[in-house]
Amino acid sequence: MTIEFSGRRHVVAAARVAFEARVNGQEIWCSVSLDALNDHFGNTGTSSHDLLSAFEGGRVQIEEAARRQLERNHGQSVELETNDFK
């Protein structure tokens, strides 16, 4: 399974940051929760700027967690929560 991250990301409803992965050439949207950004990546605000800054600061770890989930679920959309970062 080939997994790449495009760098496209944006804040979505419920204070999540969505980001795009390509799995075997297919676009798959993943997301990371506000709680995960707060608990593991130093986020302290709720603005789009705050959430995207925390995401960018933790991008490597977030993409690694998404990669693990994508490999487990055979390339289905992933919604990362605080429990995914231990």
C-alpha cells in the first residue's frame, strides 16, 4: 500500500483539522480532533489559525498516526483522537 500526504489541510466543523492522504493514488481525507491537538501538540485556542499552527507543529507525528490507521483499515478515512497518540 502506497500512502502519501499532499499537504492540503483545513479546519472543519467540530474543531477538527482535516488533511488529505493519497492511498494507492486515491484521495482520502483524514482528520485530527481538537482534543488531540490540545493534549499532544500544544494547542490552546479554537481559531483556525491556532488549530492549523498546532497541526503544522505536530505534522510528522499526526501523519505517522494516520499512516498506521490507514494501513490497519486498508485505506479508509481516518479520524484521529487523543487516544491515537500515546
